[in-house]
Amino acid sequence: MKIWLLFALWLLCPLIASADESKKLDPTVPYRTDSANEDLPWYQLKPGEFPPHGSEHRVGGELVEADFIHRRGQFRATATGEILDFTLPSYGSVYYLGAEGDLRDVPLGTYCLFFLYQDASGAFTQAATLKDEYTLLAADGLALRLDEAKLDQGKLFVTRHNPAQADSNLGHEELLVNDKTRVWKGDQQIKLADLAAGDELLVNLTRGTATSRGRCTDIWVGAETHKLATEAQRKNHLAFLKKRGLPAWIDRVEGKKLTVTFFGDPANLASMLKDEGVVPTQWATEHRRVDCVVATPELRTYNPPVDRQGSNVQSVEDVPTDRYGSSGLRWTIEPNLLIEGFRKGRIVRLFVHPSWKVEDMDWGEKVFDESPGYRNELEEPIQFPFRTEFANEHLPWYQLKTAEFPPFNSHHLVSGELTKVDPFHRSGQFRTDRTGELVDFKLPPFGSVRYLNSEANLEDLPLGSRYRFFLYQDEQGAFTKAGMILDQFTRIAQFTRILGDTLTYRVEATNLDEGKLLLADQLVLVQNYKGDMVRPPDVGHGEFAVDDQTRVWKGDQQVKLADLAVGDELLLNRTGRTAASQGRCTDIWIGADTHKLVADRQREKHNGRLKQAGFPGWITQIEGNELTISFFAGPGQEFQGFFHDGTPGRNASLLRVDDDLLPIGAPVEAVKFKSGWLADVSPGTYCFRGARWVVETQQPNDYHTGQVVRVFDPAWPVAPAAAP
């Protein structure tokens, strides 16, 4: 028996050795890479440290959504079709056409290679860099030599090679083309038929799959064209940086001096400084003046013309460039004042030449503005004594309390597709995005539903559409209490990056043969410092799927998808997302007049219900025979016109209801209005109307703090049995 076992082990030894050899080891690095060390953990991003080259996980895919302001987006992985999120860290870079750029520069649908790192949850979402196919080819000194064009088959046959090396042949390939493929020679667009055998090509691709590299979106013909395209992109990005300042982080603060390392590609930065006449060693020797401004991790500035600090350059030094994001250039500067933002690890932007005008960023991109009604979107963890979506993971979530409206940012945000509702008990179920988990939810008494930018009831919400659920924990700790529900129409119409802004989608292209629209995220006109109304630059763009079930509305008429035109301003709703889909558009509304029409119609519908069922609120204070009632979120800014306080002593009717806002069988009581006041909409909280009334009752013992009531105007018919 022992002899047999030894013989069996001897037979297995070659197989074991072969398996071990397949697990490639790289003793030069203490972490896993795409090609080795699969038993080791991946490199983890660290504050103040650029990640080393080769430590990333690479995933290829096409860009389907980009948020220019927050430097994030989504791409469709070529190998799996999965929709993946990505965020650029402060030093994260974008390469397009062989030069550095910004997410704004990369067209939707462009194939890129994403150099990813894990976030705190272990998902690969942090993109140290992303590069289009043109850049990947050019960086390796490669081009595609055209051997033959068979345009009737939609194919180009090419050889991958290095033009600088004679007889270079790195393999033959097929490129797919169609009538949407753009071809460039010099600064002119030419036809596919103008291509000739021997042409040296660089390309960008789209719509790749696990079995196909996809088709060419653009083809650039010849070395001179390649040089021209790259130089144009380089100059475009230089203008972008001159307007905003060069980004860097603070390595250390010593006395009054800051030591900062610039972000960016070493060669690109050196070329840029040379073009601008900036010689770093000369700047240090002569202690040249530069302006330094505080920025956020998203590279956004606050109020540069005011908070900039003139600084003298003290010294410069070279630093390693074998890490993503490191420009290789470090400066030590001495600012006039050490302000709050000048701390180790913080982000700054430097205006390194006197000709670089220090100005505010564009509206929507800047963090601070002096305009009335402006609200800073950035929040600090220390503001909240509870866990939030973005911070304080060590703290418990906010717990709902009777007669207390939940504060801003206290919710857990979950999005998903509505699958069923029970309007009578204000409850329902939705399927979460991507995971497909079914979640039961219930509205607390103050719970608010917003649909088509107006107040609504659950029964107004179409099943199969995607909504945002602002959730709170129930007694068992599950997130089932929905403080607020919003459709996408409302979320966009009430764009909250800056209070008072409104966002619409603008049609950039209608690719109906591919079942998608390309839409830009567009802000409304704003007034500049000269008093002129101007349109801020777009803040993002994305692909939106459509099909023959998508309904399109203009005015009060349903129109066809084919009626959509470039430039149309849209609001829309979509279905829920899956791992491989962002959802399709269920309804699209065209134009500001249509948006107002449907919002007004929904508002009138809801207001009519309120008059039938009474305006809901709860009692937050009882003093003698006086009850203080705080009203739940109601019919928008027109509260006083819809439900006017009136003069003290006027009559009103009060009906006690349960937590589902249904009558509990108690009689309607006539009460007298004493006083009232109206604050801002939901001041610091969700679902609080901002309005309070004090009324006088003859039966104070019938009420308690937290009691939910409905209030009726004397002119309204009181129908206690009416459903909410």
C-alpha cells in the first residue's frame, strides 16, 4: 500500500511542479500584480504617496458616463460587459491623443485602458490613470500600417509595427469601420475611401466585446497628422491648467514654508513650463513670486482672487517619476500667510507665471460663490455626530425619533427600480441597482414622495422606474424606512450641487440605430459679475439607452424618438440599473415648457388630494391648551398661498390620524389659529415644510407630542374617511 502511494505521488510531482510554475512570482515587489504574485494582496493607496508603476489592476472598457466636476464616471468593461464605476484621485491623470487631458476631452464611447486600485471596500474604483487606444499605441512608438481596405466588408487589414524600425512586424489585425468612422489627415476630415495601402494609422475604438476589439471611431493618417493631433491636445490642456493653476499636494509644512509636489506627466509638465518660459531653477534662485490657492481633493478651488497667497519660490528638486501622478518636480515656497488649507496632505493649485490670471472657476465647478442663495456642497465629517454616506463609518447611523425631522446627510442612499406599492399603508418594494436585492420599505409619517419635480403619493409613481430612496433603520437595524423618494426627473430638476441651480440634459447625438442617446449635463443660464446671463460649461455627459418602449413627450403630446433633435433640452426617467446596464429611458420630456407643464399638472393633482385629506403634520409642543404643529413637506414654495395662516382667531379643523396618515376614528375638532411662522424649505432637515402653527384646542388631553394630525382650512370639505 505504501509503495502504491509513493508511486502515485511520484506520478503527480510533474503536475504539481507545472501548477506551481504557472503561478508566476516577482520577488521585486511585495504585492500582487496583473502578471504575478496572485497569493499576495494588491497594493493599497496611501495618503501622500504616489502608487508605483506596475502595481495597478488594468481593465479595458469604453467610457459611458463622466462627471467632470467630481472627476468620476462609469465604463463598460470590454471583457465582461459589466458597468464599472471609477473615480480619479487628486493625482489621477487622463491621457487622450498622446497627451494629458481631462475627462471633458474624452468622447463618450471611447475605449480606454483604466489603471485601477482598490477603494476602502476592496472594489477596483480608483483610477490612477486612463489612456485611449491612440495614446497606448503612440506611447510604445507603434502605428498600424494599412495593408488593404475592404470597405464593402467594413474592414481594414493592418500590420502593427514600429515605423522607426525597419521590417518591424508585430502582427496582423483587422479593424472594423462604418459610415460613422471619422478619418483625419492634417487638420481636415477625409473619407474612408481616401485611405491608401501603406498609410500609417493611429486609431480610437468603441463597442468592443470579449470577442471583438470593436470598430474605429476615428482614424488619424500619417506621422504629421499624429503630431498635429497630439500637439493640439497638449495646447488644449495647457490652456485648461493655466486657467485653474497647476495641481499639487503639500508634502510638508516647516515654519512658514510649504513643500509641494506637482501632479502630472513629467515630460508634459517640462514641455509646458518651457513653453511658458518658466525655468524652475531660475525661479528658485531669483525667489520668483507665484500664487498658491487652496483646492479640494477634486482639484476645485474656493475663491482664488480673494484667498490666493503670493509666495516666493525657495528651492526646487527632482523626485522619482516611476509612480503614477508624480511629475518629478517638487518646489518649496514661502507664502505671505499660512492659511487653514496649507496643511500636510492637502491639495493646492499654483499659478506659476505672472501672465496666468488668477480667477474663479466656472459656475458649477467652483466650490464657493458670494451669490445669494449659494450653498456649499462640501461637507466635513466633524459636522455630523452620526455616520453618513461619505464619512464617520465608526459612528452609528442616525436613528429616527418621534416629532423630530431627520437632519441633512443622515440617510443611507439606495437606488433601485420600484416593483410594487401599497398606497393605503404607504409601503412598497424596490429592486436595488446592480445587486437585484428586493427591499421592502415603508414611509414614516413625514415621508415625502417627489415625482416630476412635485409632491406626490406612492400611487403616482410608475412601477418599473428607478428612484432614489433616502433610507433609515428600523427597530431591527434594517434600512426599511424611506424618509424621501425621488425620481430622476426631480433629482435633475432640483440639481443640488449648488442650491437653486437647475440641470437639464442636452442632446449631443441620437444614435438610435445603436439604441442610445448621448446627452450633456447642462446648467441653466446664470448671471456673471457683469450682469450678463451666460451658460456655464457642461458639467458632465453620458449615454442613455432607449428602445421602442421609451415614451417621448412634447407639450401634452406623445411624439416619436425620431423627433428628438440635437440641442433639445430633456428631463427623463429610467429603469433600474443592473450589472451590465445603466437602465433604459422609460419617459423623456422635451423642452422647458413641457417640464413646467408636467410639474404643474402633478402639483395640482397633489394639492387637490391635500384639500380632500387635510394637510399633514405632527404636534411638536403642547403648552396648556395650545398645540404647536410642524407641517410635513408640502406643495412647494406656494405654502402660504395654498394654506394661508390668516388672522389670529380664525377657525381651522384638526383630525387625528395614524402613522399611515389614515383617520383613527376620532372626531374632527374645530380649533382656532393663534400664530404661525414660515422658515425656509426643510431648514437643515428632510421633509419639514418649514412652517409651524400654534392652534388653540378645547381638548388638550386628547393630544400628545408626536401625535400625527391633518389640518383643514375652513374652506375645505372635511372628509375623515378619505384615503391619503
